[in-house]
Amino acid sequence: MTIACSVVIPTYNRAELLAHTLRSLTRQTLPAGRFEVLVSDDGSGDDTADVVRSFADRLDLRYFYQEDEGYRLAKARNVGIRHARGEVCVMVDSGVLLSSGCLEAHLAAHAAWPGPVAAIGYVYCFNEDNEDAAQMRRVIDVHDPDATIALLRDRGQWLDIREEFYARYTDEFHDLPAPWLVYWCCNVSAPTGLLREIGGFDEWFVRWGGEDVELAYRLHRAGARFVLSRDAASIHYPHPKVFKDNIANAVINYKYIAEKYGTPITRLLVDNHFFVINDIIRERGLPSCEEYLAGRAVEHA
């Protein structure tokens, strides 16, 4: 049976959260022989390896370990992409519980368009500063993500934090000048070949935030169509985080992206909320990155 997709899961000292994710993968409607799981460990010191081994009889599972040399999430993801055998890489985080139809929905999103697709899954319970974490834990059934997702959908509770963006631009936002702004790697997919072609994740990123958006920018420049798949639903199980620290790190990373590409659009990342950047681009009549860089090339010819 041909492997259709490779699920890439980076992890670091989150054995319990990783177990939730792997358990949800054992319940996929996509036959087990059609997907593989690659766990890429950024130097965990807990029992992550034991957790992975405990699922080896239920999943086509491979485990990769790199020494703990600080935050190297981008490199860990690249290890998974480099070893992937599927035509599509589905990238999820530890602690993301996938609905049973999630992988099939990702593949359907890719099959629905003749060109390359960057598919964005739907994520319930994503919180920025661990708000409502205790309530969420009481509601989430880690053994039945489908039932929890149905409950949250019916209640309209803890919906994807990007609903504000989707409401502003509708679910068909692929024609926006910057649709890549909501491609967050807690639950997304892209063609494996294209990910390799554009060089994977930029391993300069050694602190939280922005490495997925920077990758998405290059996917966009390479012609990928950004598609929201609400059927590729998941739950982001709450875990401790400090939003203030995360944002401080992210700002450094956004400045790096702005300087790396030096276009009017990428410079907007530094001081503007992602959900309004497309409005700003249109209001100011900013050229696309391709147009801007082509103009610069002509100036310097």
C-alpha cells in the first residue's frame, strides 16, 4: 500500500501530550498503511522515547533524536521532512488531538486543486496565554477527540482563534496578498517535494514564533494555494505557556523575516497584527513581493 502522507511531529519534553497526539493517530479513518508518523525529538530528557515505543505496534512510526542544544524546532521539523516517504507532509504539534478524519481531509484538500496546496486544518482550544486551560481540560476527552469536537462545534465554544480572520475574509482567502499569515504548524500540510524544494524551515529560528509563517511565505512565493479545511479538525490540548515571553521572542523573529526579504509587505510583520495586514496592504496599494523585487531588480540592472 502506497504511503500518501507523512505526519511530522516535533517534540521536546512533552511525553504526555505526545501520547495524546499519537493516540488520535491510531483512530484515523485513513488506513494505517496509507500514512506514516515521524516523531522528531529536540533533545527530550523525559520518557518521550518510551511513549513512542509504546505505539510502535499500532502506527508506522519512526523516531529521530537530536541532542538538546537549545530551541531547535525548525531543525527538528526538517529532520521529519527529510525522511518523509509520503507525497504530503502533515505537520502537527505535540498535544494536538486530530479528529478521526483529519488526515483524509488534508489529502482531499490537496486532491481538489491541480497545483500545489498549503492546507490549513482547524484547531479548537488554541489559547495564547493558557487562558481557560482548566475548563478546557475538563471538557476535552483525550480518548474521543471526535466527540469533543462535535460538542465544541455545537456550543460554538473555544473555536479556532483564526475565526476572526476567516470572518473578515471568508474561508476562500487564497486570493489575498498575504494568505500565508495564518499557516500555523499546529495542524497544516504541504507537498513534501515542494517543502524540500524551498529548503524546508529556516534553521536560524532558535526561539519561539514565526518559523512557520516564514515557511508559508516561501510556499506562497513558490505558487502554493492556501486552503482552509474545516474537516481537518483538531484540538489543541492546553499546556503551560507565557504569552508575554512568546511575543517578545516572536518580535525578534518577525524583524528577522522583515530584514531577510526587505519588502513592504514583510516589513508589516513587525508592528501590525496578522489579521489586519491584508487590509493595510490593500489600503496602501502595496505591490506584491514579486512585483516589488522585480522592480528593484530593474532599478539595479
